Amino acid sequence: MIGPVIGPPVGGFITTFFTWRWIFWINLPIAALGLVLATLFIPDVFGEEVTRFDFSGFLFSGLGLSALVSASAALDANVVSPLLVVSLLVVGLAGIGLYVWHARRTTAPLLDLELLRYPTFRAGAVGGSLFRVGVGAVPLLLPLLLQLGFGFSPLRSGLLTFVTALGAIGMKIAASRILRQWGFRRVLIFNSIVSAVFIAAPAVFTPEMSMPLMIVVLFIGGFFRSLEFTCINAISYAEIDQSKMSAATSLQSVLQQFSLSMGVTVGASILQLALALGGSSTLRASDFWPAFLVIGAISFLATFSFARLPEYAGEELAGRKRTGSVQVNISNVRS
């Protein structure tokens, strides 16, 4: 949680007093430090069973997903021809279709789609992806609203948006108690509704709105979003055996990255549409509210996926049912 807390104000400070290019150059020493620390402190653990690498699945899924992400990113780019966008969409859908066909015919697919038969994993995959589409758009829309719409400096914008991460840290203290009291299904359903409301909340922000009120809204929103992530990441693996854990984490990681990137695309596309309908070439504060409402509505759709969970899904993980098995500390699940 340290990264999301210090990232926005540090980025705002760099952009305000130096140059935005250092936002990217600063990744090099951080990456080098990460390599050193991973080498020193992360054990080199191997799986019990080694399977042959699914090279065909790698090609099909890699081609399909990269083409779909590229097509979605090009939807709101005026310099990209519509023919190229359509071509990328066709290639992406064809690649995904070929991968699904291939995965059903191989014993050890790169991304095991059979895992979706587990209700808890399916809820985490489908509901989690819908929720992340909305969340993924917020880091794009909120700084643009504050800087272009309200005229905030990058530093002031960063100092305001990092409050969301502080709310997420506050959630870590309360997550275990909340889940023991209410269980995964109830928390996921109720919390996805509340989180969707707070994702859409910046639609009512105005330049005249008091700063303390904005801070409260962003802090509470960060709290509930982090609780939702913790629940999703935990419940997704409630029924997964250790032998399938590697395949499950791989599939979830792909879905997470894809849905977050789609969130950026959705947010940018709605802004582009608002500009076109408004007949303006520059973004104004009044152009942002449709985008926030749309991403809030998409996150709300996750509620229907979580509602299909069994009533007592993940009870052992939540600490509501004690057995001889090892109990999982929910507060340590990364959001």
C-alpha cells in the first residue's frame, strides 16, 4: 500500500517542479532495486509437477489479448484509421477464439479456462473484472478533472488523490472483522454497490466544492474499494487446490490487467465523446460527469455476479467456520 500512497504526491511534485519525463525515468532505479530485493529475499520455489510449456496457447492468447487492448486504446485516437481498429478487433477476437478452441483440447493449457467452473473463482473473475473496469478509469479521469477541469497544479492534484490510498490502508485494519461479522457474499454484494457509488461520486465535484468534502469522499471511496479488492482476491481461490493455484493466479492476473486497461479505454472514450458532442477542443469540468457515471455503472454490474455466490462461500477464509485446516489471515491479502 506504500506505493499508491506516495505515488501521486511524488508524481505531482516531479511534474510541477521538474519535468513529466522523470515520471518514467524514475522507474529505472526502482526496477533495479526491485530486482536486487527479489533476488535476495524471495525464495526460488519450484512446483511439484512440471508440465510442457503451452507454446500454441501462448501465441493465441498473446496475439488475441494484445490485439484487443491495442484496438481499444486506438478507439479514441484520431490518428488511427478506423480500418486498422477494426482489423485489430478482428485479429483479437480470432486469437481469443483460437485459444478457447485450443485450451479445450490440451491437457495443460497456459490459461486454464476450466477453473471458471468453480463458483467462487468465476465470481472473482467476472465480477472482479467488471469492478476493475470502473476502478481502472479513475486514475485517468480524476487527475484530468482536477488539473484540466479545476485548474489544480499536478502537485495539488496528487496530494488530493493520494487520500484514496490512505482510505485503503484504513481498510486493512477493519477487513478481518468485517468479513467475520458478515461473510464474503454479503460484503461483496453490499460493498460493490457502495464502491460503485463512490467511483461515480466525482461526477458531482465542482471547482467551488469544499476541499474537506472532496477529501472525505475520496477517503471513504478508497476504503470501500480496497475492501472489495481484498474480498475478490481472497474468494477467488477459496475452492482452488494447491496443484491448480499457479494456473489460477495466472488467469486472474491476465484478467486483472486486461480489465484495468479496458477501464482506461472506457474513460478516455467517454471523454472523447463528450468533447465531440460539446463541439469543444479542450476538456472542461462539465465534460467529466458522464464518464464517472458510466464507470460507476459498470462497476455496479459486478453486484449481479457476486449475488450468484453460494450463501456460505468462503466462510472458512472469513474465519466464521473453524476446521482443522490452516486459517488464512484476510488482512494480509494484497488488494
